[in-house]
Amino acid sequence: MNATLETDNNITTDDYFLLAILKWDDKSNDYLPVNDPSTVTQTFTEYSDAENAYFSINYASCSDSQGKDIKIELIHMRFGSAHIVRNQILFP
């Protein structure tokens, strides 16, 4: 049985790509986790689409960064396990 996430496209929960924009948290001295409400995420079924979106992000396009560092992660979700494919930190 395949469940699907609520998105524009039906994406199977056993194999998809997640693009996450993580904000810096001064209190914990680390980036907020992917499941934090302030983390912006987008899901993709195709790696090429996810990679294109990953490389198209720049600091200016992250309007809610509030002058702090942000971390961008491209994650492959496979059978419930997260595998980081790419990540980068953008500075103001």
C-alpha cells in the first residue's frame, strides 16, 4: 500500500526528494530541524527537478531569513529514512 502526501502532485511516501530551507536559531546555536514550523519545504518525485530547485535558491530569494544564515538541504527520503544528498549554507 502506498500513501501519498498532500501536495500538488501525488508523491509516494516510500521514495521522494525533499528540499528544506532551515533557519539559524540563536538560542540553540544551530539550525532549526526540518520538522520545525518555520522550515520551508518542497517535495519532488524526480531528482532532476529537486536539484534544479536546489541550485536556483539564493539568499535574496529567502525573504524570511531575517539577516541570519540559512541552510539548504536536499534530502532523499527512501522507505522512511532520510539521506542528505546536498547541503549548503548561505550567508547574508
